[in-house]
Amino acid sequence: MKKKTATSRGRARAAESLDAMHDAGVDLSAQLDLGSARRPGREVQRVNVDFPVELLQEIDRRARRLGVTRQAFIKIRIADSLEHS
């Protein structure tokens, strides 16, 4: 059996403390580091794609009409296209 170290005992206590706070209905957002948070299965990989200027202008027009960024518009359209193919 593995011996618990001081660090692992400290983490266990911290986890128990957070569990108790959650169960008591305490807002835990101040305890979280959302800058380093990751969603399993939703990792991001950056890609570079070259578009003709005219196509980007049309993408920008449509994105503005929807009130979203260029990047969001491109992601939405690709996801829609994949879903319907």
C-alpha cells in the first residue's frame, strides 16, 4: 500500500474542504483558476487556413449580421456542414 505524503494529505484535506463548501451551497468560483481549466475531450488545436479576400469579406458580413466573431462564424458553419453531410 502506498504511503500518503504530506502533499497528498494536504490535497485530500483541501478536496474535503471544497466538498463541504459545495455541499453548504458556497460559491466556489473564487477557489477556481479558470485560466488553466480544461474540458476533457474538448482540447483545442490551432490551425492556419488561407482564404481569398472576397470570401473573408463575405464571412465578415455574415458574422456581423449574426453578431458573432469571424472565428465563431467559421466554426458554426463548419460544424453545420459536417452535421448535415
